[in-house]
Amino acid sequence: MAQFASDLLAASRKETRPLILLALPICGAQLAQAGMSVVDVMMTGRLSATDLAAVSVGSSLWLPLMLFMTGTLMGLTPIVAHLLGGERIAGIRPHVHQALWVALALGIAAAGLLWFSVMPIFRLMSVPEEVARGAAAYLSAVAFGMPGVALFQALRAFSDGVNHTRPALWISLLGLGVNIPSNFVLIYGGAGLSGLFGSWLPGWVQALPALGALGCGIATALSMWVMGLAMIAYTQKSPAYGGIELWHTPSPPRWRLIGELLHVGVPIGVAIFVEVTLFTLIALFIASLGEVTVAAHQVALNYTSILFMLPLSLSMALTVRVGNTLGQGRTEFARLVAWNGIFICLLVAGLNCLLLWLTAEPVIALYTHDVAVQRLALSLVILAMIFQLSDSLQVNLAGALRGYKDTRVIMLITLVAYWLVGLGGGHWLGTRGLLGWTGPLEVHGYWIGLIAGLTVAALLLGERLRRIGKAVAHGRLALPRD
């Protein structure tokens, strides 16, 4: 143990800076993409409550689909990282081509689901008719962008795998830059433009209709395709990808390589989908507790989610670093790289807790002037400080395991920890209390359930990483070849 600690300290001096340099552009890209959702909500909310509700309901359907696609395509990152680390550059191009075929298939399938299945879902959810029509129009437009964003995510996974994370940042900022003016023109129409620029605008511009939620969907789809096409152009022209020659001699579908990608990627997509649905279901349960509780929950969760972007980005960078090192055949050092990443994530989580402690009150005051909402949100922030530690741990342990291509166990642990412990335990505490010792804990019970679920996930993933890291380092377990 003492020798391992000494080796870990030595590895930390070499690995911490490359890990952070990889993670920071990823974090910026995540924030830029999250900014698009914030802009959509803010702009439609200024038009009407119905349009805001339509976009909110529609987002609850397409975002999980997109995150499942993103997670599945993230399976490409460790594959590429292993190949790069092992200097098997020629093998990268065919794997990326197969990921692009998978991306197109997933994007078209997601578009079909959004076009043809949303109204039955809205009827099942008892969504008001006017909101349902607006949400369906919004989703019919967003559907056109799903293949574009799928292509972007596939090429981003490739670029991240070769340690080139900055393009995703710049292209995500480009997408945000397209999204804001497009939203303004399409949501508010000519009347909105006239109010901003005056009556000197041409008559045809002033006559543009205000499309509301539909316009927001068109702007979102446009941003998705701009990001996808920009990523294609960048990977064609940039010399940063060395001798990979990604767009030379495209490969037809090769089922063995597609099967390998899906074997690694689908469990990641399922795990992310499970996590997203956990928060969605908790929001639905909390909705019955009243407007103040719902508002406080959303404020506290939104603020902590922004801070969580850095631990999440560290986990994505850790996948690359572990994959690169394993591809080089340095199995013992890969183990040190993984645990150094876990140590760094704990430091970042501690910094996030300090920021929450120092800034919670003024930041929450920016979200709302309602004193009751502020007071309840502040009480949830105390729980959020514990939440940050367990969530940062579990996401980075999962990131390290993805570097080992060990994704199916992550999926199983996620299912048990999130739905059984997090959702089931939270619902029990929220509605019944703690074994008769307390009354229903309401929203605090759901947050305690979240903490318990994330903590169980962190403990199980930590034990899995300890075992697989040691087994691979000592030659008792061989990693699959690409």
C-alpha cells in the first residue's frame, strides 16, 4: 500500500496537468451546449407561458434521446484512445467510419420517434391540448436536426479520443452563436425585430411571423446541423489529426466493428439514459408538493448542475488518459492514472462544495425573489454539498472504467443504484419518512435518496475499478483487442 501511494504521487506529477488540459475544453463545450437549452427556455418564456410549457415538455422527450445517442457514440472514445496509445493509427479511420454509420442510423431513428410517437405520449401524460400541439410542432422541427447532432457527437468522440478536445469547444460555441439570433428571428418574428431595431427594417422582414415554440425547434435543428457540418469540415481540413486521413476512402458498414462499438457504447448510453430519467421522474413526483417546492428543487438542481460540469468533463478526459495508457501496454501505470483522476475529482468536488457554501445565497437570489423558495432552496444546497462529492466520485470512477472498456458493469450498477436505491429510497423517504421515526420528508427525502443512490454507485464502481485495475496490471485479465 505504501509503495502504491508513493507511485501514485509520482504519477500525479506527470498526469494531473495533461488531464486538466484535456478536461477544460470539454467543460467549455458542455457549458455551451447547456447554454442552448437555457436560451430556449428564456426566449420562449418571454413570448408566452404556453410556448414555454411546449418547449419544456418537448425537451423532456428529445434530450434523453440525444443523450442516449451521445452515450452510445462515446464508446468510440476508448476505442480510438487505445489505438492511438498503441500507435495503431491505421485502425482508427475504419472505426470512425463505422461510428458515423451508427450515428446516421441513430439520428434517423430518433427523428422518426419524434415525428410519429409524441402525440400518444402527450395523451398518456395528460398534457393540455394547446401545449401538446405546440410541443409536437417544436419536436417535429427538432427531429430534422437529430442526424446532424449525431454526426457531431461521433466526430467529437473521435477527436476527444486523439487528445484533441478543443474543436468541440469552439464548434459548440458556434452552435450557441447560431442558436441565439435564430431563436430571436424565428420565435418573435418581424414584430420582435422591429421592436429591437426600429421600423427602418424592410417590409418583408417586419412581416415575418412569430413562430413561437415551432421557431425554437427550427433554430435548434439549424444549430445542430451547423455543429455537425462544422465538425465534418474541421476534421477534413485540420492538420491536427496527423496521418489518420479520416475522409480518405470511406468504409462501407462492417458489422464486426459496428458490433464492437455497440458492445462498448450501448451500456454507456443506457447508463446516461437511466440517470436522466431518474431526475425526470423525481421532478414528476415532486410536482405534487406545490409550486414553492418545485421551484426550489429546480433552482438548487440547476445551480449544482452547472458546477457539476467540471467533474463530468474530468471523467470524459479520464477515459481518454486511461485508454491511451492501456493502448501503450502500460497496465500498471494505467491503474495509477485512473486513481490519480479520482483524487483530482475529489479536490474539484471539494472546491465546488466551498463555492456552494460561499455563493449559494446571492446566486439563489438571482434565480428568484420569492423568500419561501429561497429558504427551501438554501436548505437543499446543504444536501447538494454532499451530493457533489458522491456524484463527482461515481462519474469519474465510471470514466476510468470506460477507459478499460468495462461499460456493461457500469450499466448494471447504475440501474440498481439510481432506480432502486435513489428513486425507490427517495420516494419512500419523501412520502413515508424514515421507518416511522419521522413523517414524510417530502423534497428533502428525494434528495437524500439521490445522495444514497449516488453513494452506492460510487462504492460499487470504486470496488470494480480496484479489482479490474489490479487484474489487468497483474496480467490476470486481458483487455479485448481492437
